[in-house]
Amino acid sequence: MNTPRKTLVVGNWKMHGSRPANAELLAGLLAARPYTADVAVCVPFVYLSETAATLASSDIRWGSQDVSAHAQGAYTGEVSAGMLAELGCRYAIVGHSERRAYHAESDEIVAAKAQAALAKGVTPVVCVGETLAEREAGQTEAVVKRQLSAVIHTLAHCAAEMVVAYEPVWAIGTGRTASPEQAQSVHAVLRAQLQAATGHGAAMRILYGGSVKPDNAASLFAQPDIDGGLIGGAALKAADFVAICRA
Ligand code: PGA
């Protein structure tokens, strides 16, 4: 018997936004309450304070798109989990494929970041996903299991606290979504891995990300092992994001 998992929809703004645009977007999300899903926005670091102030009296949560693996020190340009916790961040995305690709983040670095977040009570949203070449070579399962296993190994008994996001790299920002069946089959693999490692797999949330839009969200979220989404482009328009949160 599965533990019921509440749908979670997380907006990943990436490097988009401006103070006026953010104010308008957040006002749109606030106006559309209540949501039956848990809703969160992961914004650029510089906008966290303002986002926190705007959302403070609501149940919409906020978070960052990255976090340092280090607690403090001479790491110019980095932001620690302690700083995020101070601002009330509920989530920190770690291991997004753009960070893995453009900032050479290894599985081990991603795991260390997830650990640093959890140590300060910030829930890591750990992203895993295969490239098109890996999918075509039949390596999808092996790749996502390797990526997840590094994090599970590092978090040990705390692994059950994370949120996992399956984001096939070939579907991110391309308009090419994984079919609900393709996504579900990977989610089932990840859940089995989480269950075997933590004993709590049935209670853990696994989000799908990659070109989720208002018109495909419902069919993705209806899959038994898809517990919500990590939304990029469609999180920048209040109407689209709200529609996805309601899907
Ligand atoms: P997308 O991005 O929805 O624009 O494909 C998703 C993500 O990268 O998290």
C-alpha cells in the first residue's frame, strides 16, 4: 500500500527575472490560491529576500537553484545552505543538468551539495537525467541510477528527506517532453532504488521536469510514480504555472 504523496510543483526560474517581472509573477501566483498541490518557486539568489518577503504570509514556498557544498569560508561567489536557511528557503535545487554541464558538477559534488542543504534543514531537489546520446545508447537506467546512488550513499539515513527530479536532458527547454510512459518507467526505477536504499521510497516525491506545459502536465502527473514537476520555461508566466499547479 503506497503512502499518499502530495503533488509538488516547483518553478525553476533559471537566470530569468527582474524586480518588476518577479512582482507581477508572484502576484499572479498569490492571486490564484488556494492550490491543492504544494507549490514552490526557485529563484536567482539575489531575488530570494524579496521573494521571501512577498510570499511570507502564504503557503507558497521558495528556494534556490544551487547551494555550496561548503558550510562557509573562502569560496568567492558561493552561497551556503546556512544563508539559504536564514532566508527561509525550503528547497535548493542541486545537480541540475545545466550545472552538471556548464559547471562540471560531478555526482560527488552534487551529493555533497545535497548533504550541505539537508544539514541546514533545506530540502534538496536532486536532479538526475540522461542525455539524448545516453538514451539512444540504452544507458538511461544506468545513468540515472548512478547519479542517484551517489547522493543516496552520501546522505545515508537522511536520503529519505530529499526530493528527486527526473529531467531527461533532451527534454529540457526543447519542447520535446518525455511521454508519460517514458517518464513513468524511469520514475518506477528510481522509486525502486529509493525504496531499496532507504525503506521509504513509497513516501518520497519524484518530480518530472523537461518541457512540462499546461497541456501535458495532467497526463504526466497522472502516472503512478510522478509526483509533480520541476518547471522551467512555463514557470515564468503566472497563467501557465498556475495551470500546471492545478493539473
Ligand atoms: P523546461 O526546464 O521546463 O524549460 O524544459 C525544466 C528545468 O530545466 O528544470
